Amino acid sequence: MEDIVDWSFTREWINTNPLDTPCSAKLSKIQGNKIKKLNFAHPTIDIQQRNYPRLYPRGIIPCVECNSAKDNNEHIGLCTAHTTIITQLISDASDILLTLMLEETAEQNYALRNTIKESKLFDISFELFLFKDHPFYLLIHHLVPKDLTDIFYNYIPKKKKRFEIFIKFMNIIMANIDAHIWTLLKIKRNFIGKTTIQIMIVRIRTRTSIDKEIILVINIIPIFPPLIIAVVVSLITTPIFDGRRVIFYIRVLENHIEIEFGSI
Ligand SMILES: [Zn+2]
């Protein structure tokens, strides 16, 4: 990674201040979030399980998007469920870069177009998912790839101007990456630890030893966005009986909740 990341531009990006005030709690939060992402320490489920063992079920919890890989920092950007949006983000990023740079180097229009087109950073020929040594994977993790800064060095000779356009570009593209990948995942992931189903057992009437009539009242809290109870599948955690109440964790997939029932 050492030789493909431009650390001086990465530092510039981390330290940039998008706010009007020189220092504030909000600014340290913005910078702290970027640092977590580039250090692969963003609170994905594996980290949350380690930090809050009482809030999360044990065992491997899969990614909330593809439901097949382990949910960790490394997986962000490689998820098959994100391939379409990542392809779109890459192609938007190349258009944005071209527009911003043409404002400075209009006379090099043809060469610049060609450089951007040929850059590995904007290569969208991958099929199933982005691969780990793709420069855009680094960018998703707030690490600035040399493939990007090479373009700036080649076309914008003045240092101050170079950083200025670079920051403009990063502000736009990273806001898109954060919104479509990081924030969306975070919202969905939040359901895993915090959403519980409370089942109130109102009446259990046993007719024979194998024939039970069970009436349940199910409260699901909180529900955002509106979720549909759809499938009953295998068990994640053993339901905990607390008098008349049963509480257990659920898994949220797209607009479905997988409800885990044990034998009652
Ligand atoms: Zn995934």
C-alpha cells in the first residue's frame, strides 16, 4: 500500500476544514471519522461485537447488503451488492475531475481527457466486484491513490492551485462515496444491534402434548424505514424467556426482517 498511496495528499485531505470555524468539536468528528476509515477501524459489525458484546449476537454476522461475506472494514468497497453503485461513482468521479481540471487547463483538453480515460483509477472493466488493488478501493477508504495525484502533478504545475482543485474534487466525490456506501451501511447495520422484537405471549393453551395454540403479540421497535416481516428462518440466538416476554435479535435484509424462532 505504501507505494500506491500518496500520503502527502492523504494528509491534506484528512486535515482539510470544510467548516467556517478554525476548530470545533464538529471538525474533530469529521476528521476522526476519516481517520477511522483509512485505518480500517470504522465501527463495522466485527468491531461492534468486540466493543459491545452484550448488544450483538455472537458468531459471524454477515454484511447487511450481500449477506454472504463477513461485515468488516476490508469488505467495504468489495461487496457484490455495491458493484453497480461503485461503477456509477467511478464514472461520475471521472466526469467531475475532467470538469474541474478543464477550468484550469482548458488548452490541454484532449490530452487530459485521454489521461483520465486511461487512468487505472477510473477503470470500470471489473465484473463481479471491485478488487482490492483497484485505486478506487483506496479512495473509498479515504486513502488518496497516486493514480489520482499523478494526474494533478501532470496538469497543474502550481502547488496551491493543485491542492485547491484536489480538495474541491475530494469534497464532491467523498460526499457521494460516504452517502452511497458508508452511511447507508451504517444505517442498515444499526438495526442489527438495536432492533429487538418483543414477543408477548398472551396465551398458551395446550390441547395435547404436541398440539399447542399460541397467541402472540409482536412489537417491533424501532422501525425505520418501514419494514416488512417476511420470512421465518434459522436461529441466530436462543430466545430469552423473561416471564411472559421473549426477546431476541433479528437480522434485517433490505426491506425484510428475518425472524428467528426457537421452539416455544
Ligand atoms: Zn457485502
